[in-house]
Amino acid sequence: MARHKEFDRDKALHKAMEVFWSRGYEAASIQHLVRHMRINRQSLYDTFGDKHALYLQALDRYREVEGRKLFERLERPGSVKKSLQQVFESVIEEALGDRRRRGCFMGNAMSELAGRCKDTADKTCGNMAAAEGAFYRALLRGKKEGEFKGIRQPRAVARFLYCSLQGLVLMGKATQDRKTLEDVAKVTLSVL
């Protein structure tokens, strides 16, 4: 008879995401994971597979939780320009409020593993495409509503916005200088 799981899978996965987000893949040991997830080693393997499989599931969890925030901000009714400003302002506030300076888990995964792990590259590229798509849809809506008359290549601008957003998050890991981060956001949004 199979033993009943004594933990919430989603909560445990969220805890694993936090470990990988804070420590990175290489520095996150199985011991760190089981301690933070509050499950035993065998339960980790039985439920999530090995460390790499758990990492990929944690990336999916991050996209589901954190990506949804971006999509919700960009899909709000009202001014698209204002929504875009709020996205960049929120990134600055999160960076300045994050004492651990974790940055973006997806961005961290891109820099740590995507260049040598196809599965990680696939996950991060999927996230990139989803975020780019959210920016693109917002720009099209803004064009339709007359906010962005000068944008001729909304797909290219969407890619630029995503790249700038990731760069801003990365800068926020290194500097806590609000003016520096606000300058980047201001110049980025000036393309609109």
C-alpha cells in the first residue's frame, strides 16, 4: 500500500523555488532543499525526481507565480503607458526592497545554466517568449487606443522592453542606488 504524502506538493515546490532562487542551482544542495522544503530526501526524489528535475519544476513555478504579476499589470484596463511605467517602477521597488538581492530567478537561470543545459534554456526561452508576448499585446492595445502612434515595430519594442527589464533587475542585484535604476527605466520608457 502506498504511503500517503504528509506535505503539500505546491508548498514544497514553492519552498524549493525559494532555495534555488536564493542560492542558484549549483549552490543548492539536496540538504538545503529538504531542510527548507520540510520533507525527507526520499519524498523529494519520489515526488519531484532528482535535483535537476526539481529545479526545472521550480522554474515553472516561478513563471506561474511571478510571471502572472507581469501579465496582470500589463492587461489592466486603462492607459498602457501608465501600466508599463508601473511595471518598471515595481521592479525598482522590488530590487530596492530585496535585502538578499536575489534578482529574477529566471534571469539567474539564464546566466547560470541556460548556456550549458538545454532544458534550462528551453524553460528560460519559453518565459522570455511569454513576457515578450505580454509586452507585445500591451503595445498593440496602446497603438489601437492611440497612445503609441510612433511605434512602427511593436514586436521589436516588446523585445527591447523585456531585455531592459531584465537588465534593470540585474542592476538591482548590484546597486541600491534608486537614481541609477530610475534613469534606466526613464530612458527605456522614452522609446514609447
